[in-house]
Amino acid sequence: MPQESVYTTSKPATLVRLYRGVLFNLKYARLHIWQAVLRPVQSFARARRMSAFLSQLKVKENANILDLGGQPMIWSSVDKKLNLTILNLPGVAQQHYPSSHSITYVEGDACNVDAYPDLSFDIVFSNSVIEHVGDDEKLQAFAREVMRLGRSYWIQTPSRYFPIEAHSGMPFWWLYPQALRRYFISRWRRKLPLWTEMIEGTRFIDRSQLRTLFPKAQLSTERLFGIPKSYVASFLAPEVREP
């Protein structure tokens, strides 16, 4: 009887958990579908972006590169062997991802990289990170560290004008009235608090802000189907430029 009693009392609870799980999966199926659809598009866009990066900054074999807030997988399309230092918040970098490059993982704050002296790296690279660092003071601190640490640098950030917002997967997210965005945020926070925190902490940087933050940089627009997808601020060290 005790075994039967345990079975009869736990079965409804199990069914409730299954039911809630199904509802959760259906409720957030948009995210799963968005990620599935986005993955090949992201792979294509990143491979093209890395090709532009290699070309514009004249990246050489064994270049010493600091990747601020990055992950090793973005470098998988690069054939040249590189010496990478990937700096990220504690526990964020996927350190077991296989790579042909020499990678050193460092935990720290991209707005205060006090472990390295000025011009420690050939290139400072950052992909879709600057929009997450915080307020104006943090943005300025991030930009100062980029320009201090690298002889050359490449900073990319998504465009708010791309039809599908890069982080939430919501169409035309920045055109919604503020009250509607708050409504979605409040619903997401109940089930996906960490993801929602990331969405709330995202701010979009336009070309004029990039120009202010990186006054010596060349600005370029990455387009997909003719639509601005992201902006890049890049600077090539004078000693690397062709005469």
C-alpha cells in the first residue's frame, strides 16, 4: 500500500509538471523557431563579417588578438592560425569549444582591462558586445580600453533598423510603443529572468555614437538584403597600412 500511495499521489504532480512543460515549450516556441531559422543566417553573416575583418585589418598569421566579450566559435571560419585572448565575464566563455587557434581565456571586465598595458595587442576585436556594457560612462570606458589596448581595432554592433531584432527575435521591436515593450518584458521576466535581463540591458548604438566613441575609426555598414544589419568601427594601425 505505501508504494501504491506514493504512486497515486506523485502521478498527478508528474502530469502537472509535464503539462506545464508543454505549455512553456509552446509559449516560447517562437524563440526556438527563431533560433533555428536564425542559426544559418547568423553563420553566413558571421563568416562574411570575419572575411571583411581579415581583409580590412590585414590580419596576419599568428596575430595577437584580444576578443572582448567573445566566444571561440566565431573564429572557426578563420583559416589563419591566430593567438587569441578571449576576455569574458566569469563562467561565460565556452572554453571547451574545439579550435585550431591558440586561445587564452581571461575573466574580467571589458570596461577595465587593467591586466594589460597599453598597446598589448595587434588587434582588439569585439562582436555584438558594446551594446551590452551599460550606460554612457561604461560605453566611454569600453571605448577607451579598446583604443588603449590595440594598435588596430574592430568593433561591431547590430543596427536597430534590421526588421528582426537580433537579441529578442521580435519583429520591429524598437518601433513598439514603450508600454507594449514593458508588457512583453514583464511576461518574459516571469519565465526567463536571465534572458530578459539581457534584453533589458541592451541598448543600440548608432553611427553617430560610434563616431563619437571612436573618432579615428572608419565606419562601415554591414547589410543583408540591402538592409542595415550592423555597424562597424575599425581602425588600422599606421604601420600596417600600405604606403
